[in-house]
Amino acid sequence: MGVLDAVGIQFCNECNNMLYPREDKVNRVLLYQCRNCELNVEAERPCIYVNKLISTLNEVKQINTDVVMDPTLPTTSHINCPQCNANQAVFFQSYSTRKDAKMNLFYVCKICRYKWTCSKSMNSRLIAVSLRSLKVQNVSVVGSGLMGAGIAQVAAQTGHNVVLNDLNDAALGKAQKGIEKSLGRVAKKMGDEGAKFIEDTMSRITFTTSVEETAANADLVVEAIVENLAVKQKLFADLEAGASAKCILATNTSSLPVSAIGANLKDTTRFGGLHFFNPVPMMKLLEVIKANDTSDEVFQAMLDWGKAMNKTTVKCIDTPGFIVNRLLVPYLMEAIRLVERGHATKEDVDIAMKLGAGHPMGPLQLADYVGLDTCKFILDGWHQEYPDEPLFNPVETLNKLNEEGKIGMKSGEGFYSYKKK
Ligand SMILES: CCC[C@H](O)CC(=O)SCCNC(=O)CCNC(=O)[C@H](O)C(C)(C)COP(=O)([O-])OP(=O)([O-])OC[C@H]1O[C@@H](n2cnc3c(N)ncnc32)[C@H](O)[C@@H]1OP(=O)([O-])[O-]
């Protein structure tokens, strides 16, 4: 092998335990195996990095306390440090080549850096269970617009009990119709099963204007309301007051800092970001955002819930635009600027990106689809925060269409007209 790349410690997707390399002698391939569950996967690279931390049980001398800075190591809040009693320790397993060797967990306190090994009663299975103990079955969604209704629909479709909340019955009635229509489109492909699928899904959704009812039995609340920091902060304070201590609180914001939205909560460790894409029933991605204080347990539970929603999850820290919008918004704005400069027509730009880049919609169509108000809101916020970044400079046509109330599909007109002829 030429240059040695960094080889990280691998963890099991299922139960978060460390994976161990094992040779499959028959097929002559390197496998990674979990000692806690059945996971057994072929290594991407035939290269093992061995870091022997200990040689004797209960020997903790050789552990470098800098491991607390390692972002790949899980943290637990379920064990108190024997020295300072804090409940924030990173943990990892001992390495042993002996097949019969029991798993030993090693801890380093994040606060005082004290090192210790696990007691007999506290084995890694227990840790895995505690990391996965925040199971989400009851989901509440606040905000019944396009995104909120879509999230509620998919949650109900995937077997969750759902409470959908909005300020008034008119908004909820509109959301109900929208969900029924979208379910109809899904059910169409299911033949005879379709009608029952719609009935079962709708029966799992309760519509309410009461925040108390929304918070009361929820394991997870996802907020998808207006992009206003103060309004969101107030909502989360109300939700926290009515929710159980274990309830996870998450925002679907696409433009505000996640950590700022949860900043006033009493328990900021239960808070994070869950960013869905429009139309929620069709888009396979969910961005799971780790805010400044999101605990590992909560983050893992959000990832698990994403899977249970049949979405592919990606992880991202709390950075403007996360992954998708950080790339998508500048792309959409560059497309508008290109048309403004007279280099090509909007129709040709859209055709070009559909046929030349394989996108389902061209950028001007997509801007109309997500809403020109949303695009402007995101761009203005970023421009204010990063005035020297030319990618975030204001876009004249976008501002003009917004002033004229032409904000895309939802208003009947944007770059294109959607008025029924
Ligand atoms: C800027 C900030 C943005 C934000 O933060 C993040 C984002 O959201 S970024 C934006 C991220 N979003 C994107 O980038 C979107 C990119 N666009 C796309 O992926 C496709 O154009 C889209 C899926 C929207 C429509 O598919 P298409 O093929 O072009 O046209 P079609 O209409 O003929 O639909 C075909 C079939 O699809 C199905 N179906 C569709 N909608 C629904 C629904 N709501 N429910 C259920 N089902 C639905 C249905 O089966 C339908 O058949 P039918 O017989 O009509 O019932």
C-alpha cells in the first residue's frame, strides 16, 4: 500500500458497538463483525488499524485522556464518574484477540478526565440498550403546511401515532385534504390494498389546535412552522412545559441556526434538527442535525426514527444550509443570475439541467416549486450574516418577483405561470 490513509475505528450501525476485524478464510476477504449483534460486513478496504490500548484487565494506565476530543467515540450520560460524579464520559471497548475474551468497556470522564473500566454489571449491551432507549412511536408535528403535513403523512404511513397541530381549524382542514390527496396518489399504485391503506393511515392522525395535546404523549415533536426565531423559541418553551422529560424536540428549519431555536430550553440535550425535503412523501432524504448540545442518545434516536420513516439519513452539524441547501440555494441563485445576464432563456436553463445533469426539475422550476419567498428568506439571512460571500448576494429578479407577490407555484405564478387556463 502506498500512502496510508487514516483508518478510523468502525462502529456497528445497528447497536453502536465497536466492530472487530475478522478474516473470512474461505473467501479470503476481511470482514468487520459486531460482537453484540449479528452484523457482519465486508471491509471496504483490506486494511486494519490496530490500537492496543490495554493488555491486562483493569489496566487503564495507557489510555490517553485526549480521547474525550475524539468525535467518533460515543458519549454516555448513564454512568457517573467515580471521581467527580459528572455523567459525561466517552467509552470504548478493550481490544482482545482472544475469542473467548469478554468485552470490557473503558470510560474517560469528559469533565475531569478520570479513567476507569466497567463494572461486571455494566456491559456493553447495557450501553447499547441505553443508547437506543429513546424509541419513537408517538410523533407530533407542529405546523400543517406543505412540509408539516408531509411529515405527518409519512409518519402515519410508517405506522406511527401522529398528532398534527396548527393554529386554526381552517389550516388543519386544508392539511387533511392535502394528505388525503397525496395518499390517493400513493394508493393508486397499490391496487386493491389502496383504500385500506388510506383509511389506516388517516386513522393514525389526530388533528388539533391544542399545544398541550400535541406535547402530552409525544416521544418526538417535529416543528415545521413559520421561519421566525422568536416564534419558534416560544413554541418550544410551551412544548417542553407539556412534554415528558424523554420527549425529543426537533425543528425542520431550513434557514435558521438549529441551536439558536432550542437555546432557551431547560434541557437543550433533547433538541436537534430534522430537515425534510419537499414533497416529503417522495423525497428519500432526511438530514439529521446535531445541534451544539444534542446528546448522543437523542441524535441516535433521530437517526433511528429517520430509518423507521423509510428515509435515508445523512448527518450534519448545525451549519447554514446543512448539506443540501448550502449547495442548492447558491445553484438556484446562479441559474437566475445566468438568465438575468441574458446568457440563456429560463426554459433553456431548465432543459439543460434536466437533460444535461439528470435533475428531475430545472433550477427555475425548482425555485418556483420550493417557493421564491423561501429562497429569498434564506438568501437574505445568509447575506446578512456573510456579507462578503458573493454567492449570497441579493438577486434582482428574485426580489422583484417577491415584491409582485409572484412567489412560485403556491401563488399561481413565479418564473412560470401555474394558473389553470
Ligand atoms: C430552498 C429550501 C428548500 C427546502 O429547505 C428543502 C427542499 O425541499 S429542496 C427541494 C427538494 N425537492 C426536489 O428537488 C424535487 C424535485 N422534483 C422531483 O423529484 C419530481 O419532479 C417530483 C417528485 C416532485 C414530481 O415527480 P414528476 O415525475 O416530476 O411529476 P409528477 O407530478 O407527474 O409525479 C409523478 C408521480 O410521483 C408521485 N408523486 C408526486 N408528488 C407526490 C406527492 N406529493 N405525494 C404523493 N405522490 C406524489 C405520484 O405517484 C405521481 O404520479 P401521479 O399519477 O401524478 O399521482
